[in-house]
Amino acid sequence: MRLATIIRLRLRSLFLRKRVEAELDEELRYHLEREASPAIAGIEQRKEECRDTRGLNLLDNLAQDFRYAIRQLRKSPGFAATSIFVLALGIAANVAIFAFVDAALIKPLPYHDPGRLVSIFETNRTSEQYPASYPNYLDWKRLNKLFRSVDAYDMNGGLTLTTSAGPELVAATRVSAGFFRTLGVSPVLGRDFENGEDSVSAPETVLLSYSAWQQRYGGRPDALGQTVTLNGTPRTIVGVLPRDFYFTPTGSPEFWATLRESGATFHESDPCEKKRGCHNTGVIGRLNEEVTVQAALASMQSLAHELEKQYPDSNRDQGANVLALSEVIVGNVRPILLMLLCGANLLLLIACINVTSLLLARSDGRQREMAVRGALGASRARLFRQFATEGLVLVALGSSAGLIAGGWFMQILKSLIPAGMVASMPFLAGLGLNLRLVAYACCISLIAGVLFALAPMARARLTEMLEDLKEGSRTSAGTTWRRLGANLVVAEIAVAMVLLVGAGLLGKSLYLLLHESVGFAPDHLATLAIEAPAASYSKKELFIALEQQLVEQVGQLAGVKSVGVSNGLPVGGIGTVWIRVVGRPFHGEHNEVSTRVVSATYFSTLGARLWRGRYFDETEDSSKPLVVIINRTMARQYFPNEDPIGKQIAPTVPPRPPIEIVGVVDDVREGSLDSAPRPVIYRPFNQASSRFVSLIVRTSHADGQIFPSLAAVIHRINPAILIHGEATMTERINNSPAANMHRSSTWLVGGFAAVAFLLSVVGLYGVVAYSVSRRTREIGIRMALGARRESVYRLILREAAWLAGVGTVLGIGGSIAATTLMRRLLFGVRSWDVPTLAAAALALVISALLASYIPARRAACVNPVEALRAE
Amino acid sequence: MSKPTDLVQGTLDLLILKTIALEPMHGWAIAQRIHQMSGEVLQVGQSALYPSLHKLEQNGWISSEWAVSENNRRAKYYTLTRAGRKALEQEAAQWERLSAAISLIVRTA
């Protein structure tokens, strides 16, 4: 009963403040009136004492401080805007990177009790994490003692889905029947695979991923029971996996089928699963209770040893390795992410120091105010609360802006990751603002706020307060901060310089890479790859016939200028072969050259230049003499001083009959953009042939408008042909792995460089502004003694230029060191590329001078009389 | 107005509670009654009275309401609550024990 009354009263004081105050006023006045001899009314003090008993002073004062802090910020919008911007930048960078760290490292894996899950590898002389072979996996499953269950997944990535529009390459994987049970994952719809469903005789079933269910079947429950044809086999859909399920080693497959012994992979007629020496199976296991990873490792190693003795041909020198599944999944991203997080935290620290120096520069003018407050009776705690509130308000505003900006930064960072890598990091799907992020943001904001609150207080010590009331005080704390601030700014500028130079060099590399001469005309070229189904095309003659049909029919399409066919595309992967030159002594050396199989029109379609000899003829088939065209690099390496035309070369492993060189072309870039040119030999399609065929079409339009008509033509020839990888050549070049890597690193380093640049400019401004505010009196004296405004400008700018200069010089040294480390990432530029260094240095110095212009102007506009009077 | 000594400050609560145990009163009347009943010895000033009154109210020992006073002006009247009555007994007993102990020491020569 009492408690309710007490609470009611307190709430009343809190919310009906005006009424309560009015009542108090009225009560006290009534008493005063009744007093026979009214004393000097200390009514306000009485009120204060009454208020004290109400115990809500703290809230009252905080509200007051808060209002005062907001007022102060509104009075200096420049300072407020700068500080909030700087803080927001630091916090946004942190939040964005932490989001990645959270999604990759902190968020728990979507399996039941993931600590018990391990990944089992084979080891051999080249690798500690080698995939297992299917027969080995079966033996492991049967003979192991310490695992509750062992299951497998297929390492090969794609299967052909037969749709009404023709065959489509989809991401799919095959797993053993108990796979999801081992992981502890249950489907949200339908059922899991049953035991034995992966045996050869069981009917073929498949599970859908959640996104596939949404996208292909609209999330309807009637997807269950429907049939999909994968790799020519109809399979029934029996279940749908949960939305947040992912399994990184397999990427993001849409379909999960069963792994069975006889499953012929698309590319081999001799299935890998039957061979003990063919390694394409990934293995996971769930440990029994209380079993450690070390014990499991020892057990598996002895098991592998047994198998080695049993099957000496295939299993020789092959052991086993057991690693925690979580390690395998996050192992290789963890160092990068943690390094990025450290970098972001460093940036935030610099941002906080900048804002602190700005706060100090401002608080200089408030020394008198603090001294007066102290004299009026404010305790140190009260003053501290004032500063703390101001700092917290700044931090609160900065971090709310930072959280919002962080959301944008997150999306930007995500878009920087090349598409191929995104598929291999499926945990990125869970990236987003969540409670942990907000908690992290609050944490770092609090630390920042504490820093800001402490900084001005460092100056307002009680003993100083009395001195501050006197004129012209220069406390030692001021000089210490000035030195510290100057050193920090020099360091900031040096760091910004290093990052700027790094970003500049990477950007230049990217530009050079993309504009590197590729040896042909990449514009107006459309490319795609096809796979002829093994069933219909089993013999060489059929491939050749297919190629001829393609060239003929595609060539007749409107908008097609010319067509070429080969077994691969430039700026991509290429096969190799060992050859010898006929007529020269050969002692079994491995002369490795790259090799392509191309149609007669390949070079003319590409626009490659013929240097010597001739192109292939369409009529040159196996009945005519075998011919080959080589490239300039090959001619230079193998025939340096002679004409290669007419000479003969022959493959050595396996040995084949010699082929005559009939032409030499200028180098076409086969292989990665940033690799050196290699010797390449080209064989005519009609003589060598291949089941993998890529089509290159020179079109009259630059974009990909031609693809639908190409698909129609190809499907007219045979509707079961699988088409994939449609892209224009310029797209292929821009999205090649080398280009992607360069682009991502350029943007990332560039982002950090931009932030560091902004922060160092703000830092410099802060330090210069602070020193100006300390020297107001000195400047006033100088001006009174006759110094002109220009000399005041010079005075201030000289200090700024000195700081910037030292920072830049240090930065140049640092950047040369850093970019030497980064040499591998650079393409076509030296580590000490002078134009880039000069540009970065110039940018820094100019912005430093611009930043210090504002305080310099304030110094020059000081009224000498006021400067001498104030302080 | 004399500022009461610390001892009386602590027992002021007791005096207030006792005074309004008889009938509800407003602040000024309480001060007058205490002055009267103590034989004009104790003079309670505004600076001690109202903070005490507010503290007692916050503790829930007295309750207040506005009413018209004897000179036709609005004033805040304080009444003893049930908890206050119990507190009064305890405080009174406490005071008896304390004052007896002090008297014992002071009187022995």
C-alpha cells in the first residue's frame, strides 16, 4: 500500500512537474504570508531543499544538461556537423565490417550441436585437405568406431536440369542419405532422405533448397511430388530445406540429390565413384559424445593405414585428417576479416581522437564559464556530468548516423565481392542489421563517449579553475595536448598517404589490366559454351558434323558477321600438351605448350592477325595431312632464327604422329589477363575435334541481343544441347578472375584510403584550430605591433604545411615499403611509380592547406584589442 | 528563523507526526502548534519544516490534500496515514529510550 503511494508520488513529480512546482510555490507563499515577521524570503532555497528530498534531482539535472548540450551544438553547427560526420564515418565502417565478421564467424552454424561435427579429409603428399574417394568413404563409414554417423557429399558442382525451355545448367549437389541427419537439419516441408535411399536400386529423389522452392515453385506446397529431370534422370521432389540452412563446402546448390555408387557424372563415361583412386567425395561426421577431435584423428589415421595396406595401388601414402567443421568453413576468411576489423577499429580510434581535439579547441573558450560555475557552487561531479552529457549527445547523434550509414556500407561491401565468391560464401545471405550489430555499435559508441567526456575534464581541474579566472593562463596540459595532437596528425597523414598511394597504384593496375592488349578485337563479340549430350554424340565424326552445322546455321543469322568455334575461349582456361620438334634431338623433355582446337574461321572472327603462312581451310579434315598453327611466342621460343612454316612438331605423351606448321598468328591472350604470354598451338576442329564447344560470334550489335536467336538456332539442331556461359567478350574480360581480384582490392583499399584521408584532413584542422585558439593573445600582440594579415596567415599556414609535409614524407617512405609487399597485386606499374606518388602527395598537401585556411582566416581576423583583453 | 540543531532535526519528524496525529493541519499551523505545545521553546523554521513534510509524504507516512483554511485561502493539509501511525509509535519509543539514556549520563555528576 505504501509502495503504491510512493510510486504514485514519484511519477507525479516526474510527469506533472509544473503542477507540483506550482503547489510547492503556493504552499510556501501561504506560510510566508502567515508569518508574523516575514524574514527575507529565501523562497527559492526552500524550494530547492524540498526538491532535494524528492530524489529526482538526477533526472532533472540530466535533462537540463541535455538541453544545454543541444543548444551548444546548435550554436556551432560547423563543429557539430564535422564531429558527427567523422564519428558516423568511423562507426559506419566498423559496423559494416563487423556485420561480415558476425555473419561469418560469430553467428552459430545452422546445424544441431555444431561442435560435434567434423570434416574428414584424405592426406597425400601434396595436400592435407584432399577430398576422399567414394570407396574409401564407404570403408570409413563401415569400419569407424568413434563416430555416431559418417556421411558424404559430392564435390562436383553442377547438374543439367531439363526444362521446357531446353537444358539448363544448375547448381546442384549429391549427398548420402544420412547427410542431413548427421548435420541435424530437418526439412521444413516434406521429408528427409530415408536410410537406403542412396542405394542403386532405390527410386531417385531430390530435396529443394528454400530459395529454389521460392523461385522455381513460388513457395507452393504442391512442389512436393513433382518431378525434375537432372542429368537425364527424373527425380521426385520429397522435401524442402530450411531457409537459413547453408553448407559452405558445396556452395549454394538449388537441388540436393542422392549420391550413389553408379551415378555417372556428366563428364565421364567411367564413373569416378567406382574408382578408389578418384577423389571427388567430401566427408563429414558427427562425433560420439565425449570423443575429442584428436582421438577421432588418431582413430581415422590408423584406419587409413589399414586401408593403405589393403589397397596398395590406390591408397599408397594416403592418410586421413579430421578437422572441426567450423574450422573448415571459416578457416580461410577469418584472418582477412579480423585484419579488416582491426583496420576499422583503428580508423574509429583516429576519428575519436580527431573529435576530441576539436572538442578541446572549443572548450578553450569555455574555461571562464567553467570557472564561474565552479565558483557558484557546482561540484566537480556536476561539471563532469555536463561534459559527459555533451560528449554523449555527440556520440549518440554520431552513432545513429553511423548505424544507418553502416547499413549502406554493408551493401556496398557485399557488392564488391565477385559473384563467384559470393556463391562459395553462403553465410553472406544472413548479412544484415541484427541485435548483435546494434549492441556492438552501442559498445563502441559508449567507449567513444567516455573518451570525449574525459578529455575536456582533463583541463578543468579544480586548482586550475582559480588560475583561469586570472588573465593569460597557459597551463601545461595545453602544451602536452598540442604536442600529442601534432604527432597524431602527422601519423594520420602518413597513414592516409600510404593508403592513397596503394589505392592509386591498384587503380592504375586495374586500368592497365583491362586495357591490356589481348591480341584480338574484343568488342562486338558474343560467346557461349555448349555441351553436347553424351548419348547422342559419342563419336568424333558426330562432333565435327555438329561443329559444321553450327558454323553454317549461325552464320546465316541476321546480325552475325562471322562465326568461330573452339574448345575454349580466350581469357579463360586452356589445356596443355607436351610436344617435341621433329628433326631435333629429343631426350624425353617435357616441352609444355598450350593447345586449342579451333575452326577455320576462328581467327578471322576474333580479329587476330596472321603473321606468316595461312589460316586453316574448312576442307582440311582427317583425310588430309595434319596441320597446326602456332603463335608468335611459340615461334620465338622454339624457332628463334628460322621460319617455322613447314616444320613439324609432334605430341609426346601420348605419342602421336607429327603435324605440320602452316601458319603463325600474333599472340592471342589465352589464359589469365595478368599472366605472361605462353606458346600456343592451334589444331583444326575437323582434325582434332572436341565435345566441349564454345561459340564465338562477331555481331553487328555490341550488347547481348543475339543470344536468344543463337539459342533458338542451336536448339533447332538438337534441343538437348546444354547452353551456358552466355556473355559478350568484354563482359568476360571484365569479369575474369584477375580483373575481379584487382577491382575488389582497388575498391577496398580505395575505401579505406578515402576514410583515412578525410580523417587526417579533419585531424589537421583540429590541431591547427586548437593551436590558433591557444595563440589568440600572441596573434593579437603581433597585430597590435604592426603585423599584417598576410603574415598571420603565413604563420598559421606554415605550421600546417610543416605538419603536412612531415606526414607526407613519412608517408612516401611508408608507401614504398608497403607497396613493395603488395607487388604481386600490381600489374604494369612499379612500386615506386612517381606520378602516383606525386599525385597523392599533392592531394594531401593541398587539402591540408585548404583545411588550415579556415583557422588561419579566423586568426587573421582577430581583433587585436579583443584578443588582448580576452582569454 | 533559527536553524534547529541536528538532534531536533532528527526528531522533527516525530514532532510533526505527533502534532498531526490529533487532527489534520497545514504547514504553518503545525509550526505554530509545536511552538505552543513546547512551551514556546521550539521554533520550527520554514527551512526545516517543509523538507521534512515532503520527505514524510514521500515515505508514505503522511498524506496531503488541498483545502480552504481558516483565513479563506487554499492550503495543503497533512493527515497521518496508517503506516504513519505505526511509525509514530516506533519513533516515540525510540525517543524515550534515547532521551532516557542521555539523561542518565548527563545527570550523574
